[in-house]
Amino acid sequence: MKNEMLEQRSDRPLAGNVLAICGSVRRGSWNALLLRIMSDLLRIQGVAVQTISLRDYALPFYDGDLEAEEGVPGAAIELRQLIDQHDGLLIACPEYNGSVTPILKNMIDWCSRPTEGLGGLAPFQLKPVLIVGTSIGPFGALRAIGHLRAILSKMGAMVIPEDLAVPNAPSALSEEGFSDQNLSIAATRSSAMMVTQLGRIREARA
Ligand SMILES: Cc1cc2nc3c(=O)[nH]c(=O)nc-3n(C[C@H](O)[C@H](O)[C@H](O)COP(=O)(O)O)c2cc1C
């Protein structure tokens, strides 16, 4: 079902820019599809969305010895800069055994390490983050979303209160959007709250 609550407004001022990250690099990932649907919802509200794949930023598992010997990997430095340069983050969070996927947590851990000229948590602090997630099960990654909220809040990010958990991904999602109107309404509400928060930050900066 296409979301008809929001119409494309080409005259809208740019509402900010958001980096979209999926916690699964699997081909055919349901979370990647959810990320695309949510990105479109943000775009029609005037947000510029840049999507990256963590497959393009291959990182070793965090290891303090490796960091001491070789420093923060180039891919993590690049990611930190990207996060820093964007007004907000959109994260699609899959659930593995009730929690955040290792590729996502590993990326966050590397990106929290200080690099030259940029304090460890600086890219995350006061950054609006919209978390969405889906799974093939009936809870829709709800537990993982809660864990990610706790992690990012601890790091100083401003996690948007209205996250979105989509249960039963194969029947709930398609290239056309959400099959259920209530989900579509919830997604619109979440994205609108993100846009409001981005606007507040922009006003405070002006
Ligand atoms: C190691 C592993 C653990 C999983 N644990 C859960 C879980 O705790 N809860 C759940 O709803 N789904 C779980 N799943 C199923 C995932 O929701 C499903 O594989 C989903 O498609 C993963 O997201 P993706 O499609 O974006 O890759 C698990 C899958 C894997 C591979």
C-alpha cells in the first residue's frame, strides 16, 4: 500500500540530511526494504537521504590491541565523518537472538573511538536517530530496537520516541510499501517526528 498521507512537495525547503544505515547486509534483507520505504517517506518531507551499505565499510571485529597497533581502520574513520556530517540517522535494526546484529554493534563500537580532531562520541551527540526494524517473527525486532535505543542514548544521541517495529516482514512489506494501513500511519508518524526534530535543530543553529 502506497502512503498517501504525504504528498510530494517539490517546493519544500530541505529539511536536513540523513544517513540511512541497515544492520543487515543480506541480499533480500527485509530491513533494507524497510529502510528504503522509510527513506522515501523522509524524502517526500524534504529530507535528503544518503543510504550506505555496511558491506562497503568492512570492519574487523573491534579489538583493543588492533586499535593500539594499527589505529582506527580507515572505513571506521570514513563512517565517523559521514555520521558527523549528517543532521540525523535512520537505522534499520534487525534482531538476532533478541538483540542488535553484530555488524551493526561492531560498526557503532568502532565509530565511537576517538580519531584525530574528533572526540569519540562527538559524531553521535545530540544527533536525532530514527530506529526502525523488522523481522520475520511476530515481534518485529522490538527487543533489538530497545537495545539499540539504550546503546545510542548512552552515547548521547537523541533517539526519536516513535520507533517502528514491523512484525511478519514477508506479509507486511513489499516494494509497494506497507500492506497494512495502520503500519503505514505509524510509519508516517515516526518519520514526521524525525522531520520535526531535524527542523528544531536547524532552527536552533540558525
Ligand atoms: C542468528 C539469527 C538470530 C535470529 N534471532 C531472531 C530473533 O531473536 N527474533 C526475531 O524476530 N527474528 C530472529 N531471526 C530471524 C530474523 O528476523 C530474519 O532472519 C530476518 O530476515 C533478518 O533480517 P534481514 O531480513 O534484514 O536480514 C534471527 C535470525 C538469525 C540469522
